Amino acid sequence: MVACKGRTLGFTHRDETPTGSERAVLVGLFPEGTRLTDDLLDELSELAESAGAEVIGRVVQKRRTPHPATCVGKGKLEEIRQLADVSDADLVIFDVELSPSQIREIERQTERRVIDRSELILDIFASRARTAEARLQVELAQLEYTAPRLRGMWTHLERIAGAGGGTGAGSVGAIGTRGPGERQIEIDRRLVGKRVAFLKEQIAEIDQRKVREARARRDYFTAALVGYTNAGKSTLMNTLTGAGTHAEDRLFATLDTLTRRWDLGNGRYLLLSDTVGFIRDLPPHLIASFRATLESAIHADVLLHVADVSSPHVEEQIEAVGRVLDSLGVADRQTLLLLNKVDQVEDDAFLPLFRDAYPEALLISARTGEGLDGLHAAIDELIRGEQRNLTLSISAGDGRALNFLERFADIIERRYEDGRAILKVGIADRVLDHLHGISRDVRHAE
Ligand SMILES: Nc1nc2c(ncn2[C@@H]2O[C@H](COP(=O)(O)OP(=O)(O)OP(=O)(O)O)[C@@H](O)[C@H]2O)c(=O)[nH]1
Ligand SMILES: [Mg+2]
């Protein structure tokens, strides 16, 4: 509940009024035929709580297509309004994306502030961003997503405030005191435009730095942890590298990338990066502006896709992560699926089912260490790859290249001629590529 203390949920740019925790009604829209079970809005509820809201009610509707003006139908909207009235709610959170005009209309009819799932996620990111880089990226995503919604918000909220509408703290009062009106909106729009341009410049600079850093790492193999939020990526990072990074049982515990050396225990090591978790329907603006943070994942040789096998939604989560990887353009990257938290699976009968469904996956526990020997072996094999025999000639003084070769290729024969090492090796194409990146003076010999 402390996450958004001092800020108003989802309204970093619309309303800066400090409030305590806000009382929220959750609304979900599901296709006809969906079985209405209690857990339908569980993830949204966790997100809302992560952002510091108190969830006081849930409303679901089955509809084939969203109502163009209000997303849910008229009767549902009235139900939401009544529920918000009796439970003294400040806020209505929709599990789907709403257009600016839908937000405006729903707010008018419910007399409550309304945010959608994307705004909620952006808000959580805003409250968690620690590094300067993450802050810039979140701010840009927020401005791009929220700015188009500003005009409607202010004009009609002014009307609500004028009519004495609205209820909870910070819902409309502060917006009224900000003096919205056409002129104010125009000024703010110009400021938003300027700020967006400035942020883009700053982020471009960071991008360039990241590319330089990635180049500097070329003589390492890199692996990146990716996966649904709360799957156990940071915990695995800690277990594998002793990184001491922050792991916690809440959504989006990690926002910044951390890279550490990961020893495979046979003289070989690689660099492992932990990064932000994914979630279904991650706002596209957020993916776009987080590209730099995700750069280490985008350029990694191997992706370790961590999934929480103890979650009843593990299959959907694996698919959602697949979609994000797709949108990042890395869907065909070499990926190892890790079904984590096996220690938490209560019914052992499930495990063979997972083995069948994901035959390539490894069952592991980042907490107990179960299955990690298998992970080491699998990574070692992946990195060294499919080998072919070649003869290479390298300057005998090139310690960096020779060391690398000893680690990641099999040296079959070695002799020295005229200050050069002539090596017959079993080597994978990828290792050879890296070797050329490390040294310009690697020659193919007979
Ligand atoms: N029982 C069990 N719990 C685990 C395991 N791995 C992680 N957890 C718990 O799951 C929760 C989330 O772990 P994190 O490592 O923070 O997850 P993450 O994937 O980094 O999450 P984000 O940073 O939010 O994307 C924590 O409470 C961990 O202690 C495991 O193997 N077994
Ligand atoms: Mg994490």
C-alpha cells in the first residue's frame, strides 16, 4: 500500500494530489461463453494492490464486442456506479484498454475517475522506476499514453466538479483547482510535446551507450532471464550468481537490468542479465520505450524463459511472454524454457503433465536449487553448440582469443609456427563469430 503514497493512482500527469490508498472497483469484459469464475480479475486485483489501491468490488460483463461509447453496457455502468456509491469508491479500473472518449463517457456516467489496465501498469512502473534511465522511459510512455486523454479529462471533470460531483479524496477537487480550461489545456499540450521530444533525445543517448556497452561485452556469451512478472527471475539470478538483487512476491519487483557473471563451474562462464518482467497486454508504449532496458535481452545469445509452474495460469503466461518476445523481434532466439517453483507444486501428479506439454523445458526451483545442475549442463551445451572441425591460426601472444577458445571450443591439436598458434579445434559457428569479434587476427589455416 505504500507504493503510491503521495501520488494519485494512474494520474501522475493529471493530478498530483497526495492521497492515502484509493478505493477501487474493478471491471472486466469477457467474451460470451467465458465461465464466470471468482478468479477472473485476480491479476488486475494484484496489479491494483501493487499500485497501492484497495480493491472493494469487482464487476464483470460478458459481451461479444465492447460498447463503442462506454465499453460495458448501460445496465452494467449503472451497476458500477451504484457499487461505487455504496462502497465509497474513488476509482474504477478497467481490465481492457479504453479510448479517451470511452474514459470520458464512463467518468461522466459513474462520476468516478476511470483508468484502464495500461494506465495502471504505467503507474506501477512510474512508482518503481529507480534508475534515471528507467524513469525517463516510464515518463515517456506515460506522456505518450496519457497525453491524448488529457483534454477530455479536464473539460468534463471541470463540469463534474462544478456540479458538485465526485467523491473520494483527490478525485476531482485537485483537478478543479488546477484551473483546467481550453487555455490551460493548450499550454499543457505544448509542454507535453516539448517534454516528449526532450525525453526521446535523452533516451536515444542512453541507447547509444547501451550499444557501446553491448559491444564491450562481445567476448562473453550472454544469457538473459525473461518471463512473466513474479515468475522468479530475480530469485534465479541470485541463486545462480549470488547477485543479491531484489526479489519479492509482488508484480514488477524488478524494473532495471542487472548483469552479473555466471560461473558454470567448469572454467566457463557467461554474463547473465535479469530484467523487467512481462505481463499479458503490456502497453505497447512501454515495450517501445523499454527497448533500451531490454537491450541486454534483445542481444543475448540465449534467453532463459522463466515460468511459474505453480501458477494455475502458467500456460497463458508462457504464451503472453512469447507474444512480447515476438514484438521485440527475438521470437527465434535460442530459448530455454525453465519451469520454476517445482517445490511449490502441491500435486506431484502435475509434473509429468508439464513434462509432456513442454518436453524441451527444464523443471527447476530457484529457491531450493533443484534442477540447476541440469540447467548448467544444458547451457554449457547450448553455448558450445554444434561443433565442426577447423584449423585456426592465432597470434601466440593473443591471450584473450586463446583463453576464449580454450573455454568454448574443444582443442584437438595445437602447434606453434612463426609466433602463431595453429589449432585444430571443434568449434560452433557462434563461438567462431565471437572469436572474430574478440580478435581481428584469427585466420583459417589448413
Ligand atoms: N516456492 C518458490 N518460490 C519462488 C521460487 N522462485 C521465486 N520464488 C518466489 O516468487 C516471488 C517472485 O520472485 P522474483 O524472483 O522477485 O520474481 P521476478 O520474476 O524477478 O518478478 P518481477 O521482477 O516482478 O518480474 C518471490 O516471493 C520469490 O521468493 C521457487 O523456486 N520456489
Ligand atoms: Mg525480478
